Amino acid sequence: MLSRKSSSFELILAVIGGLVLLFILAPLFQMFFSSDFNSLLKTAGSAEVQKSIWMTIWISILGTFLFSFFAIPFSYMLARKDFPLKRLVCGIIDIPVVIPHSAAGIALLGILSEESAFGSFLNKIGISFVDTEAGIMVAMIFVSLPFLINSAKAGFESVPLSLEKTAYTLGASPGKVFFTVSLPIAWRSILSGFVMMWARGLSEFGAVVIIAYHPTVTSVLIYERFTAYGLKYAQPVAVIFIIVCLIVFILFRLLSGKNITAYRGFKN
């Protein structure tokens, strides 16, 4: 009797799970199978599309790589140190995920535009973020940084304290413990966070379009073609971009050696 009830419950769970997967996959399959192959080839050969996709990929990867040098040590501190207002700090980290990304773009533009004191100072020394690759990178990083911080934090928390303490007793410095004990054990979670940060930045639109409409990243190009020419003209670009993103994502996943972890936000 108990086994029969268990089987019924598992069947219900399977149906619910199938509906969730269908909700995710149905629009993608429809978009892929309704796209004309000749249109895809023509779009793939477009210099504008190729330039946009390449720029989107390299800016998102470079931004993730550069800020990982700040995010990973910060994550280690959050995982290992207790300090006043730690919960508040962890909450602040998650703010970019919570707020509308168009609002994030407005906030960034307010501090980086030439009208602001900081933006004016940067402009005087030859640094500009408005309508530049640097502005695109900042927008991508702002909305995606919590993914790396939280994933790396969870990875460091999984490192047994006993291993670190043993290294200390053997005379290792804090820096050596970090690089030879903690980092090698937590690297899979860090790589997962790296991939999730890259993927989130890669797909960003709201913040990017406000700071840097040009040069045109792919998400903006898709929107531009849709508003100017309609779905038929924008869809091939979307399909090609998704294929490229999936290829890069799968390569990163193979490097990580395990499933890419889900976002661990809102965990203090």
C-alpha cells in the first residue's frame, strides 16, 4: 500500500517536472524549428552579427576573469571570517540580482556619465564608459558578480576547517593555506560560479543598453532588429547567438568536471 502511494506521488512529481521542462524548452524548440535554414546561413555570414557576437563573448569573459581576482578573495573572507554586519554585506552582494537591470543601468550611468564628478574626472584622464566596450563590461559585471561571489563562498565553506588548521600547525602562512589547500579544493565551485557569472553577463540587456547602446552587443542587436524589422529578422540572430552560447557553456561545463551549480544567492 505504501509502495503504491509512493509510486503515485513520484508520478505526480514527474509530471510536474515534465511541465516545467516543457515550459523552458517549448519556446526554444519553436524558435529553432521555425527558423529558415537559408536565413540562418545568411545571418551567420553577416559581418555585423559576427562582430557583435565576438565582442559580446570576449567582453563578458574578460570582465569575469578580471573581477575574479577581487571576487574570489572576498568570497574566501566571507566564508571564513565573522565580522559585524556580515549578513548585511551578504545582502548587499545580492542587490544586483534583485533590482531591475534597467534601474541598474541608470544607477551606473549616474556615476559614470560626464555629468557626474567621478565620470568627469575619468573623462579628463581619457577614460570613458558611455558607449564604449568598458561601459559594456561594467554593466555586465555589475549584474553578474553575485553569481561568482556566492558560488565561490559556498565552495570555500565546503573546505574542511581541519585541513586548514593542520596546514597552519605545520607552519604554513595564511596565503599559502589559501593557495595550496582552500583554493584547490574549492576550485570546482569557483569555476561553476565563473561560468554562471560569464553566462549572466553575456545575456545582459537592460543595463548595457542604457550605458552603451553602441558598440552593439548581441542582445542589443536582437532588440534593434526586432523593433526595426520584426520577429522574422531578429529570430535568426537569436538562434545563432544561443547556439554559440551553448557551445561555449558546454565547453566550460566539461572543464568543470561536474554540473554547473545553480545560483546560490540569498544564502548568508
